[in-house]
Amino acid sequence: MMDEVKLLLQYAFQTENAFTIAVSAPCSAGMEACFVNLVTPQDTVIVCRNGVFGARMIDNVNRIGAKVVVVDSA
């Protein structure tokens, strides 16, 4: 079943990457996975802080070692 899901995900995202996997996790895990795969320590990231998810993204950027620019909601 997992192999079939993997093949369908590869088709949906038009990739042949052998490490395509489904992750059963809350939304914040998906956002964190995106951050750690796209952001490098040399990057500057703008994060809008308007609640828990914004604070989590700031933590993620700091853990990666990138520079974070925080925009707080009014």
C-alpha cells in the first residue's frame, strides 16, 4: 500500500525522487519540513507573526541558523 501511495505522490508532484514519502503529521510538521528543505543558514526569511504558527516558524528559522525578519500583526 505504501508503494502505491509513493507512486501516486510522485505522479501528483511530477517527481521521480526515490525518497518521496507520505508523512502523517499536523500542518505545522509540513511547514517545518518545507522550511528545513528550502532555507539555508545564509538566507533571510520574513515571517509574519500572528499566533502560534508564526512563532513556530520563527523558531524553525532560528534553528536553521538563518536570519529572521519578524513582522508582527497590528
